[in-house]
Amino acid sequence: MSSETVFLEQLRLKRKVRVEAILVFDTAWRIGSGREGPTSDLGVLLDPYGLPILPGSSVKGRLRCTCEALAPALGLRACLLNREASGVECASDVKWFSKHRKEHKDAGEGGPDSLLRWVERYTCDVCKLFGSPVRAAKIRCSDGQLLDASTAVIQVRDGVVIDRDSHTAAEGLKYDYETVVAGTRFRIFFDLENPTLSDEALFGAALFEWADGSTLGGFTSRGLGRFHLEEIKVFGVDLENAEERVRYLTSPDPARRWTVRGPWEEYFGQRIQQHLQARP
Ligand SMILES: [Zn+2]
């Protein structure tokens, strides 16, 4: 195979895995708008109809942290976007990459094969899934679809500014902030393109963690943002399987396009075990 063919082969979409889940907030939560809210100093992110938004980027950022924390247990490398802290060389660490930019350029001048080898070598296992400045992400997280708008009530809470020296409330420095009450439910989707066994093991381990519960958004140290996943379903398409390929390419109905892959615990449990067994 010529280097050009190897390069194109890597870009070709061969299989996709889709996970659908309901994200349920067990406590109040907030994803800040970065601005004042209509009724408070710190607003939450709302759509034009005044309903709370759960951005896919927030879900993805949090999922990345969960994967970073779980990677060592799976024998995988995580750069933590910081070479000095993690000891892992990865192009996602801006400081590390700026020092090695010339090597990257030289690898590119050596042809697509040499560039691919460089990128593969200097991308940690977490960035292989979540992307880096030199490599596209293999995972996408949808924005949350709010399931029952009437439950998504915005509440204003009081906060006090704590004096760093005395650890007591600073006189006269009060502020308030918006939260969304507990019980909000969102449907979310995760799409993985051409995942390797390691990618699926890492993502699967994060799913098990999230099914049990994790945190998302701001002020989690004050008990906000606890959530868990429910009704997790796993679907897929293997574009090298003629029947699945035709159904995926010709079906306008999302429920029919994808092939159900069975119970998610079994699907990802097997991936994790296979991944661990394949490691020395
Ligand atoms: Zn990395």
C-alpha cells in the first residue's frame, strides 16, 4: 500500500458507534452564561425561550476529565494537556507542541505516512479519542435535548464572598446566582467514528462511571451538578457490512438507520475486558 493509500484508508469511515442516554440531574445545577441573569448576578445559559441549555461542549469537556482519570486503570496514557504534570508527550500540550513544531513540519514534509506516524506517536490515548490540534476528534457529544420543560425551573440562590485570610464571610459582599432545580432530564447522544478497541474501552469505562454518577457544570464544590445516566442504549453501523450499510445510507428514520448492539453493559464490558486482555 502506498503512503497516500494508507493516509486515505485512515480517513475512510468504516464504522460508527452511537450511544443514547438520558442525563438526569440529581441536584440543582448551573452552567453559567458568563453574564448577569435577568434576576441575579450570575445567570445560567438559556435558549431564546428561557429554557436551560446543556451544551455538548460542556458534556464533552467533563467526559474528557472522566476519561483522563480512568485512563491509568486501563493502562492508557493521558497527557492532561500538560507534559510537565503528566510526563506524557502529546501535541495537545500547547507549550510542548510549540517546542516541537519544527519536528511536526519536518514529518509533514516526509509525506503523509511520516506525518501520520508522528501524529500517532505524539498523541496520548485520551487525545486520540477527544482530538488535538493535529488530529480530529473521534467522539462527538450532542447538545442535551430538554425532556420536560416544565421541570426546568430556574432558582436564585444567595452566595457570600469568603475572606481568604479569615475564612469568614466578608462584610457586605453578597451576591446571588441562578441554578436549575434538581430533576432536569436531557437526552444526549455520543457518536464515535472508527473507534479502536482502546477508544471503546475508555469511553465504556466512562459510561459505567456516569451511570453511577458524576458532576457537571459550576459550583460542584457546593454540591451542585450531580447527575447520572439512565436508559443507556448502544447502536452501531458497520459500513463494511452490506446490509447495515444499505440501511444506514437509505433510511431517513434514525431508529431504523442504526443497528441495535444489545445491552450496553455487556457491549462495553466486553470491550473493556478484551482491551485489558490484549495488553501485556
Ligand atoms: Zn493528549
